[in-house]
Amino acid sequence: MRSHRISYIEFSIGFIPLHSKLCHFSVFLMKDQGKAKRGIPAKSEFNSWYPAIVEIADLVDKRYPIKGMDVWKPYGWKAMSLIDSITRAEMERTDHQEYRFPLLVPEDLLEKENRLVAKLKAARDAGVDPSELRLEEEDAGFKKEVYWVKHGGENELDIPMFLRPTSETPMYNMFSLWIRSHADLPLKTFQIVNTFRYETKQTRSFIRVREIHFFEAHTVHKDEDSATLQIQEDANIVQNILNKLCLPNIISKRPLWDTFPGAWYTTAADVIMPNGRTLQVATYHHYRDQWAQSFDLSYEDENGQTQFCHQTTFGMSERLLGAIVGLHGDDSGLILPPAVSPIQVIIMPIATHITDDVMIYSTNIKKELQNSGLRIKIDDRNIRPGNKHYHWEIKGVPIRLEIGPKDISQNQCIISFRTGGKEIIHLNNLVPSIYSALESISEILTNRANKLFDDMILPLPKSTILDGKITFSEPINEGIVYEFPFDGNDADAELLERKTGMTLLGECNKPYKNPIPCIITGKLTTKKNHLSRMY
């Protein structure tokens, strides 16, 4: 450009599919800045930023002709597969065995589940204080959410089938065939499969979809205590996984009305997204022997007596990737935790036209780092270095490694961190330096996420209750997660939810150190609760 005035240039950005809706952006090239704005909304406009960055970073293609069923692209699928690898390692560590159950489930099993849930709800209605239950609860079960298969070819099926929304019914039907004696226990299973739910709300990639990439663990135990120990193990597994993904979270025992149908209790992990909404990324459920009685899941104990088994389940989904995208990304694109970044180091040869040694050194560096267990790629495309930087910045690659003729002569290279900053490292100490840098990036992401987490949680404003109505001393902001002491009943919780328009997450696993008056009843309690807008 010959002029210092702003020029407007429209072009196709190389790393976005040319057929994409987002492939053309009007960008502004300023001579004084020399940097292009790449069509990414500011992250402060999170509801626009998130769907844009998912597609711009080439994680999925959302144009498949069924709403809520995205096409995974290689980069997004690799990131999800790395999350699965971490999960599988945890399953291996805790002696879970991987299974693969069929996708189709006969209708009579769904009816069996619905009858069970209805029975449990009736027992709950009769066995607890009615004030702890909401009125006009909808019928439980997945019947309204499943996709039905009613024909095989041109023949109508005698028994309609549906695509699994989750796998309690098909798995437990088989468990009852496998378990006979106490020697068969515990049974610890898991599978990573696609599940299907007819989601009628607004879909959002990874967060709310109709075809779900789903992890589920199902375990069977001899008694309640053994199942409770499994819940404790699940809690540990969840934190191990979320720590590697640099995701701080709130752990809550869900309220009775938000407990998974048929569970004795449900515990959930929620991540706080930058817009203040919480995203449930993991749940684990204690079933006691409730499902076992319905599915005749019993065993013969050491005394020859027949006993019903006790069960737990534990579930996660692609929401983990959605949390990573939403929490760690910035105005320039993704920032992926090193543990799940498809490429951990991108090597960028500089001035290869001057000497062939640049590519020789780059190839040797790639081999050395790959042999140490790192995921490496060389970007040897014949395009400007700035374009390469923008490409991998949007992709969220943790480290960019540059090497040119001058670096070779000095036996060094320059590494740039996606979290900011550069460093010169000697090639003789390359592998430990890269590993140290990746650890630092994980630590930075964790610290940033923790700060956002702390900033997003505020005490619920002081309240007064008059004639059954609650008022607060300050306006309620839907972009905040509110923390408060709560020891009330369901009616008290409903009062809070209706007034704030938010959802009660349940009793937090980290109580207050000292008793505080309940926000509603005034009774002293250490029980900590949270209110939030949820996805």
C-alpha cells in the first residue's frame, strides 16, 4: 500500500475452509500497526465470540443438515480424543474395563426405566417431607427426548427401538446376566460412545447438542458402603481430569428436585464460563440398590443369601472441550492446555531460501521432540511468517518455535508462548526447556482460570422477606455466580430461584468454616450454596 490511509481488503484466510460461511472477512490493514483484525468478535461479547471461534479454529463444521449434529473436523476431534485419553488413563488406573454396548435399545426397556423412576418418585413422595418436593413435576425418563427407530427397511418393527440417550437400561439388562455371586463384584465398566437426545433448546457446539460425544462409567457393588467409596473415587477422577484441563470448578450435591431420576443423590462439577454462566461438565450418581431391584441385579453373598447390588454412574461429555474453548481462549483465538493440544509445538523455519540448513535443523528438532513424546509439526508453507503466526495463534498451539540462519549459527532458537512472551533457548537443552515451558503455560492457564473463577463468585446481597416475598439490597446480576449460606427447604429454594431467575446448584462440597445464618431461615449453618444461570 502506497498510502498511509486505512485500506480495506477482503480475502480468504488460509486456515478457514473456503466453503465456510466465515471464510470471507473484511479486515483492516494499517501500515502503522502491520497487523490484521481477523474477524473474531471480542471475547467480551462472549455469546458471539464462542460460536465464531469454534468454527474459525476449524474444530467443527456446523452446517450438517440436522440441527445440533456437528461434523467434527480433524483438529477438534484430535483435541477431544486427547481428553478421552486422559479419561481412559484414569479408568485404567482405577481398574475400570472398557465396553461397547449397542446403539439401539428396545422400547420395552425404556418402559421398564420409566416404571422404575415413577415408582421411586412415588416412594420419595411418601417417605420424605412434602415441602422438599416441587409440585407438578413432569413425568421422568427420556421418552420425550429420544430418537425413535420404527422400521427395518420396509418392515415395521414389532418392538420400536430408540437411539440411546444414556445406557442404564441396556447395560443393567446385561449386568443381571453376568453377576451371580459376590466373586463377580465389584464390576467397574465404562464406555465412550455417541448418545442422542432430542434437544429442543438453542443448540451450541459442545455445550448443547443433539448427538453427544459421551463418557459413562457404571459400577456394581455388594453394598451401600462400597458404592459410596466408588463415589469418592469418582470425585478424585473428576478433579484429576479437570486439573489437567486447567479448569477450576464448583462441586455441589444437587438438590433433591435436580437429582438424576432414580438416583439416591447426584453430585456435579460446574465450570464458570466468562459470561458468568455455569456449565455442568461432570456428574456422578449413587443409586443404592434402587435400579438393581427393578433389573433383578442380585448376587449370592458369602453366606449363600441373595442380596441386591448397589450401583453408581459417572458421566462426562464433549462439554469438557466447550469449557476449554470458552474459558481459556482470548480475542486472538483458542488457547489450548498443553495436555490436550493436538500440536504442542509448531516449528517455524525462517529464511529457508538463504540456506538449506534451516530445514535440516528444523527436521532434526522435530525428530528430537517427537522422540521425547511431544506432538510436533513443521509449518514449511511458502507464506509470510506473520500469516503463520496468526494461523497458529488462532489454533491455540501452546508454543511456536522459530529457527533461522542466525539461530543455527548461535545454536539456539526462539520460542513464543501462546499465553504471551518469548524466550531464547539453547538447542543443547531443547527437550527439558520445552517441557518446562509447557508446564509454565499450564500453570498460567490455571492461575488465569482461578482468578476468573474467584472474580465471578460474589456473596448474595442481603435480603429481607415480607409476606412470602424476598427482596435484595442490591440488583441481581445474571453474569455473576452468587454464594450464600442455605439450610432451607424446597419452597425456600424455589423462592430464591423465582426471584433471581437463577438455578440453585446445591450444597457445595466446601462448607463455610464457621456457621452463618441461612439467607432464608436465619438458622446457623455451614452449608454453602450457589445460584447461577446455567447452560
